[in-house]
Amino acid sequence: MSRVKGLTLVELLIAMVLGVFVLSAVFGVFVSSSISVTSTGQYNQIQESARLALRLMSDDLSQAGFYAGLTGTSLTTRNVSVDAVVNNDCVGLGENNASVPAGRGHFRTIWSYRQSAVPSMDCTQQALLGSHVLQVKRLLGPNVAATALSENRYYLVSNHAQARLFAGNQQAPVLVQGRYWQWQHRVYYVERRDDGMPVLKWRQLYVNGGMVEEELVEGVEMLQFLFAVDSLGDGRVDSYITASAMSEAQWDGVVEVLAVTVYLVVRAANDDQGGISDGRLRLTLPDGVVSYDDGIPRRLFSTTVMVRNAALVAEGAG
């Protein structure tokens, strides 16, 4: 009768040790794979946030100053009859820098500044220090039918001889061969939410509420601009100026903005727990170098936008 042989104590110990090594290797691969998936997800989210933010601002910047038949002029109440009042407005520096044209000065279709302890606009008091604020005004196309106007929007009706700006809840004025366009004023800035997450916001013009704040993209932590300007009137870029370095005279039509480079710092929601990043980061922006050491993944993105409707400088005087 044969005897059943088992493992000796030494063999059992060896098997257990080998099993531990195998399990450790498998667990290590699993953890590494999990960290890689998490990190990839973070960077994909950063890319997607940057893509959306840049697209929104690029669309507005490329069409800034589009005023249908008045494109290329600096608007005042001499060339536009304003039949509407804006409550809760975002008014910037300059004589003519509100949502609708005033009777004096150069109407600023693009304007920007660097947020400081003393903000230049009341509606952006909570914008992050060091980040830039951008203001853009234009008509949204295509033109709309008089029967399709929204009561909560502002509109410009114009022909080759005159233009009138009015609220959608008013009786729409009628001009011979006039076309109706939605009038838009937007202010972009970065603000930190109550949960600590930085977000890109805008204030957008409505009849009800004036410049209403809306959240656009989370993770945008820094916003800066570099302006390519023409100071000689020859249609060529003479210099590149940051928003914080542009003078009031330059904003008022001494130079023509031909292009704008947008810079975004976008971060992930959480820190890089896998240690793929060492947690230290230095990024070069138009206003200088910014440093981060909290371990949260970040990326710097930029794009250059051609301004298609640069205003004629001569129209801004007076």
C-alpha cells in the first residue's frame, strides 16, 4: 500500500515566499497601471478644458468689433441711436467703455487689464490676482428676423445710413433695408470657487440682470494676453504688448490690435498622487514666471487669434 507524500515544512515555506514575490509583482503592476490610468485621465481633462476655453475666447476675439455696416468705426451716440438702458453693467476704464456706446470718446471693443488688489471693473472683484480680465464687444451672427428677437437680449438694427440699439423686450425699430443683429458684451476672468477649484467665467449681457455671471470651464487657473499692435497704421505688427503694459491712450485708438495671443494655465482637480510629477513647476507667461509646488498637474496652453475687424483709429477722437 503506497504512502501519500506531502510537502515538507521547508518546501511549504519556499512556496509561500515565492507566492509573496509573485503577488507583490502582480500588485505592483496593478498599482502602476492604476496610477497611469488616473494620470492619463487628469491630463486628458486638462486638455479638454483648455480646448473649450480657448475656443470660446478665440471665437469672440476673432469677431471683436464686428458691427455689421458700422464695422471699422468707433461707436458713439453720433452714429448709433441707443434706445436701451443696461442695469448692473460692467463698465471699464475709459470714456466710452460700457456695454453700449456713449456720446464721447473711443468705444473699446477689446480691453484687458491685470487683476490687482484694486480691480478696474466692479463686476470682477473676485477675479484671481495676477490673472487678466478680458472684455469683448461685437454683434453675433448671422442676422435674425424681426419676428425672432429674444426679449432677454439686446439688438442692433442697421442699414447703410443709420443704426439703432434696443432691448429685445421693446418694440423693434424699423429701418429701410435694415437687418437685426444680436448685440453682445462679454467679460472673461478667472475666479476660485468655494471648493477651491479655479474656474473660467464670463459675464454676458442680458436684458434681465444686465451682465450676468456664468461659469464656463473648471480648472483654468491663470489667464493672460499678449497683444500684437500696429502703431503706424500700415497694417503690420510693430510690437507685442501685455494687457498690463497697454496705456489708456493705446486702448483709446492710438494703436490698432491686429492679433491676440491667449495664454492659459489649466490644472487638474487633484494632486498627482502617483508621484509621476515631482510637484514643482515653473511656467513662463507674458507677465513673467509663475511657480507651483503643490503637486497638482498643470499645463500651459496658448493660441494666437487674428482680429478680423480692427477699428479705424481716426474715428475714436472727440
